[in-house]
Amino acid sequence: MHILSHSRRLRTTPFTARVEAAGVKAYTTYNHMLLPTVFRSVEEDYHHLKSAVQVWDVACERQVEVRGPDAARLVQMLTPRDLRPMVIGRCFYTPMVDETGGMLNDPVTLKLAEDRYWISIADSDLLFWIKGLAYGRVLEVDVTEPDVSPLAVQGPKAEDLVARVFGEDIRDIRFFRFREVTFGGQTMVLARSGYSRQGGFEIYCTSTALGPALWDALFEAGADLDVRPGCPNLIERIEGGLLSYGNDMTRENTPHESGLGQFCDTITAIGCCGRDALLRVAQEGPIRQIRYFSIDGTALPPCRTPWPITAGGRQIGQITSAAWSPGFATNVAIGMVRLSHWDEGTSVTIETPTGHREALVHEKHFLAA
Amino acid sequence: MHILSHSRRLRTTPFTARVEAAGVKAYTTYNHMLLPTVFRSVEEDYHHLKSAVQVWDVACERQVEVRGPDAARLVQMLTPRDLRPMVIGRCFYTPMVDETGGMLNDPVTLKLAEDRYWISIADSDLLFWIKGLAYGRVLEVDVTEPDVSPLAVQGPKAEDLVARVFGEDIRDIRFFRFREVTFGGQTMVLARSGYSRQGGFEIYCTSTALGPALWDALFEAGADLDVRPGCPNLIERIEGGLLSYGNDMTRENTPHESGLGQFCDTITAIGCCGRDALLRVAQEGPIRQIRYFSIDGTALPPCRTPWPITAGGRQIGQITSAAWSPGFATNVAIGMVRLSHWDEGTSVTIETPTGHREALVHEKHFLAA
């Protein structure tokens, strides 16, 4: 166990004072910002997330705002997903790649207006890539990091809680849709989305000054719902097959390897950087791909470096995230494995820090219907 | 105090196993990688750094390699420093800015060949900006993050230790010069540089596999020099006026505000992004600038958010880094202050988390000759 040394460089959020008053125990860093990881314990937080409602400080999901006459053209340059069907009010999960087809980020993109987008980013300075492209191509856009800090409300009672604060109308918001709401006189964005499989919303708080009041409003409204502070939960997100950029895929990987081919329209996404590099893998498929794993034995330590997956003594892949699942009474894991061994039910060996373990390959995540 | 949650996304280094065996107590994260911050205590590490020699895992100073026929042109696009005088074997401290003149990073750039540079970066994904520019401008370059992990040897006995491992010749390497050396049959780069004012070298380890052997060779050779594991020391770097990107300056700031005007040749750096935006501030000077401060009273907590600097009840600047200095028996600090209050010896008030404190402005850092 290591202490995290605080500094301005590891930015606090509009909610940090509340998170720390609530007793956060551990952090990770994400986009140069603090992201809570544990309140009571990862297991206790997990059980609560699945049964009640939590408020998550995910301000570290920073926004890159792209605005101007060339905004739509620039955003299409970023992703092999065809954005032509995207209308205002939609969230699109958008793998973003460099000129080699290597993943740079896997954000959710929100279309706010015909000439204005928010790109809600995973952990890399995507702002720099987009600014570089815009400057290099002399595009008419402004690319900025606005004062927007997402606060997630997740769990089976999330809709009830959000309805109490923002009104019953919000129940009509469909998955990956958003609408504008008002809080404290300020226009904010409310989306049905979030990094869990328990359902819920993300409130894009557009004012640092209003952060604590927004937090407090949710806790006051939800007292009888057992609302608690929470955070993306390692166990639940692995059970649910939610990938983490930097953990489960990096610049080394294509979206197709990352199991995100369903979010790519490489052939029709004209203008996308990396399209040439991806055309073959889009047509023929990758030779390795994300899979889910159940690993035998007792609880494993966190996966700090990739654990080799082997079969017959040869390495055929690697595990990149793992956790003990109380719900499934096994270690659940995410990794990438070669096509020779990626079919459902294949037996493989994992070289963990605590020795070799037997494991099974799963094509669907543990919470899949 | 908060625990840091480990994951693959917070990358380990070639030296992490040694650092943890040596009892590292705390980390920060830097370029998505672990950077040690405390071994015995910040104060004990500080006294030792000033009297002996330390080996620092600064692998988080990742390299961006720019290689190809357009490499020199692209590197000049990145910085308002005129790179024409740069010859092979030189390290240049190079503030890098965006099209608005806002700082994106403050790396040390190494010229390895006429068509090959390493940019040894501070904490931001500068790779993304450079790749974006190269792609946008259709330049003939390859921009990559190579397998290069700096290991610093710092302290008054650093030269003796490095000479024992790499030979007496290395004593001839002048400040901010480098040469190639061989370790374990592998060509590496040895520069006289480092993030302290105690003197020393940085070994650019070009092989993850050789990292532990390089660490061990330094500890074996330096046993009688009291060599210890160390890390950039908060107290010493503030005393020495060494800026930290993300702490003391951000994208909000120009190099001139950041006190780095001496490293800018904005008028002659033809082709630099942001040159238009910087021409006026380069000629007229900034209206706020980095200064050093001694803050009265007892030891202050870490500076997690900027502390306002006030005079007559009005805010005139902010403190961004602070630490108790045993050597100077005061709190030493770095901040930015308006020109009305930046002269040597000006009295100002600092709004710290523990209340108002009186402070004095210093134009030179505490270790200046």
C-alpha cells in the first residue's frame, strides 16, 4: 500500500471537499485529476451500488469542447464511427484512433448543436491531439476544456433520485440521450449514461461554484433511498465488461481488437484518421480480441502489469484487469487473447503474481442478459 | 492521507520492483506512470540529497521521439526557443506552447542526430499534440514513445558514482550535454542534467529488461558513498526554483509569465506555433510572473489548490507550490504575482488553508548563487 502525494497537478474537483468529508479512502488519478476508488471497501461499495444509489465524482471525465464551422468535420476525423446519424441530444460511444489505427481514447461524444460537441474523455490528453489536428489542418474551430464536471448517479434507485431533484420528466430520457436541465439558475446537461451496468445518469455540472450545492441536493433528496458516495467500482465494471482505456486497451490496440468493432463503420467513416490503417482489420477481423475470464482460486491482487495468458506453454494473450467477484464467487477478469483460444469455454492458464491459475474464456461479460 | 489504488493504467517502470523493495512510501502519478515521492521522509530524503547521492526512478519523464526528414522543422514548430544553434549532443530546455501561446509542456529536448530528437516530457501527453501537428501538416516524420526510461543520479557525490559505473571520461560531460554510453551491451544516453540543484546525471535507459541491472550496478558501485533511493524532492526543488508543469504553470500561462522568457526567442523562432500570440508579451513583458516566496509561521500543508496572494484586500496572484524548508527555517513557495507586487522584498499576504500568513517576494530562488 502506498500513499498518494497530493499537489495542484493532481487536480481537485468541484466535489472533492464533499468526497473527502464523506471519508474517501483511496484515489486513482485520471486526466490529471483525482478519481475516488474506495469509500467503505471495494466489496461493500459493490454491494451497495447493486442495491441502492450512489453519487460519483467523475469530474475527471473532462470535456473537450469542439465548436465552430468545421466542428462536425473535425469530430468525424477523430473516429471510425460514422457520425452522420448523430442528432442533437445524442451521446455516441466513439473509439478514437491515430493515423495507425491505434486507440487514443474511447470517449462518449455529445452533440450539443450542429457546430458544437463535447467529447467526454477517458484517461489521455485527447485535447492535445484534437488541437494539433485543428491547427495542422487550419480548421475553423475552437478546441477547449470547458468548466464542466460530470457527477454520476448510479444504481437501481438512480432514476428515482434524479427525478426528485430534476423533475419527473427526466424518466423519459432514453439511454445515451441527454437534455438540458437547470440547477441553481445554471443550464446543465443530464444524460442517461454512466460507467456501470446498474443504470443511472450523468449530470454535466457546468459550474465549479455550484458543485457542492449539486452534491448536497442529491444527498438531501435521497436520504431515504440510502444514497451514498461511490465511484466506478472495479468489481462491477469487470463483471459488466466495461473497458478501461490505459488498462484494457492502449495505443497498441485497434478498436477491433478491443472488441469495439460494433462501434466502427470504418468503410463509411470517410475522413477519419487511421481509416486506411483499419480497413483490412475491419474487413477481415482482428487476430486477437478482448474477452472475459473467470480465474480459479482465491482472490487475486490488483493487476498492475499484464498477466500472460498461456496455453501449452505458449503465450496467447494477457489479462489487464482482475478482481474477486463476491457475486460470482470467482475472480473475474478482462484481457486480450488470440483467435485460436477466444471461443466460449476455452481453458487457458494465467500467470498471476501468485502463480499459475486455470481460467475459462467467456465471449460475453458476466452481467450480459 | 489517501491510498493510491494501483492498476495497469498507472504504469510501473523498469525500476519499480527495486523502488518497492527499497521501501518507497508514497507516489504521485506522472505521464500515466508511477513517480516515487517519499522514501524515509521528505525531510530526511532532502538532507541526504544535499549531502550524498541518490538514484531516482524518473522513468515517467517519457520520451517523444521525432524522427525523419521533417523532424527539425516539426520540433521548431513546438517551441519559441530558436533551435538553430542546437548541435548534436545538446540538451535544450524548451518551453512548448499551443497556438495561443499557452504552455503545453516544458521538456528538455535532446538532439540525437540531424533528423532525430528526443523530447523528455513533463506531465502532459505531448505525444498527442506532436502527432496531431505532424498528421495535420502531412510532415515526413515518425512520432513515437520509445522504450526509454530515465534514471537520475543526483547529489554532490553523483559524478563520483557515475564515473565508477561508466568510466572517468564522463567527468568531461558539461551541463546539458549528453553522450552515448554502453551498459549491458546496450547503447544508452548519459546527460549531465536532472531535476535538482545538487548536480548529477540522467541515464536514459534504453531497455526495460536492463532496468534492474542498471539500478543494481549503481547501488553496488556506490555502497561506500551512502547511495540511497530518492526522488525529486519537494523542498529542494522549491528552494531551487525548479518549476513543475501542472503545478506552477499550466495551459493558462505563457512562457513569459512562467519566468521562462530567457528560453524564448519569439522573434527569431520562425515557424513556432503560437509565435503570433506571443510577440507582444515577448516585447513588452508579462503583467504577472513567477516569483519565489518565504511564508511566515509554522509548516504549511501541501498546496493542493492555488492559494490566493493578496495585498490591501485585493488578489494579486497565487501560490502553487509550498513546503517547509529545514535549511532556511521558513516555508518556501513558488507562485505567480502581478507586476505591481513582484519586486524583491515586497510584503504580501497569503490565504493558506490554515489562515492568512505574511510573506516576502523574492526575485531569485533560494539556492541562487
